[in-house]
Amino acid sequence: MPVNCGAIPAELLESEFFGHVRGAFSGAVADALGLIRSAQGGTLLLDEVGELPLALQAKLLRVLQEKEVRPVGSAKTHAVDARVITATNRDLEAAVKSGGFRQDLYYRINVVRIVVPPLRARREDISALALAFLRRFNERFRREVRGLTPDALAALMAYDFPGNVRELENILERAYAFGAHGEITLANLPPLGATLAPEAGAPPGTIPTVEEAERQLIARALQHYDGDKEQAARALGLTVRTFYRRLRKFGLK
């Protein structure tokens, strides 16, 4: 049961989370389970948990501690058995210090912590993620897009993705919306700010050419995989044969 905590209006949060009974407030014409009870026996994913207001944080802490929910307008509690996963892109430790997040709730949810590095720190994942999105979009849009051209992949690999994986997904979905077929080309992508170093002798702030960006990415992949050409080729979404052709083209050893 995925929940975007930042997308629910503040006045509806308590009812959405804990449910309500008929007549609890104007418009409550029937009982409602609420999101937490709807996840009974499964998993409740609270995305953007750092956006919850302090008042609801206190009530959520009670649910996690007591493992029971009391719907709005009811005197009866209901046992809840669900796994809870929380996610956030905020620094919750800083939010605790500033008073924007309850310390007791922070320690309650920080049981098993998984830090996911931003996409710019794991560029080798871009190719695999892109192919996964293409499979999804092929099914949705009934297309047969096989992959990305080397220059399109190079442009993505050179980009910092401030929006992380969701931004990559949106960029590729945009390509489908604009009629991409066969392969995603550089022309199918929106303008992306390059983040690799400019060519030697270029003025500061110069964006590298696609060819130079590709050369740098191949060199970076080789360095990352300690010279293992097959692993570097897979990370870049290239066949080994194509990868060797690129090595000869750029004079890389």
C-alpha cells in the first residue's frame, strides 16, 4: 500500500491514514478503513514521510508502538499487523534538530536504514534502469523500442539527474510521447546539461561534445571496472564488439 505523504491535503490526513466511522464529520456517509488498516497483512510504504505534520507524527508513533488504530469518531481500536517502510529525500536528523520532525518517531522508524545514493553517484545503473523503463513503456504504448543509441546513452550518462530515477523515467516517457520508435536517439531527448569535463583547452564552462562525453564515459567505465572491458561494455549498454570499436576510435587502451 504506497502512500505519498506529501500529496494528501492536511485536513484529510487523519481520516486517510486511520479511517473513520459513519457520521464522524460532515460528508462521512460510510465507514472507511483508512490506509493503515488497508495494508493489513502486507506492507505500508510511507513515501516522503518527512512531510507529515507534527500532530500526525505523534499519532503515527502510537500506531507503530501499540500496533493498533482508532478510526476518527470511534472509541474502538483495531489491531494492525503490517510491515512499515518509510522513505524520504529529506535529512531527518537535521529536521529533528530544527523541530520539524519528532525525535521519538525518527528513532522508531530508523530500525533498518537503507541509504540509496543519488543516480549521479551510480551512473553504471543508468543503462539497466533505462532498459527496464523501455520494457514497461513498450507494453504500455504498444511499441518495440529496443534500446538507446550510443550518443543518447552517452548524454544520459553525462547528466547529473537532480530528479534521480524518476527524472530518468520521465525523460524516457517523454521520448515515447514524441513518437520514438526502434531506438531512443539524441533527438528524442530534451536538452540535458552536460556535467563531464570540457575538452582540453576549452574555455571554462564549455559543454563537451557528444563524442568527447562518450570518450570520457568509456574511460570512466574502464577505470571503474579495473580495465574489465566486458563489464564496462555491459554497464554502458554496449556489446563487447561495439565497445572495442569505440576503444579503437578514441585511442583508449
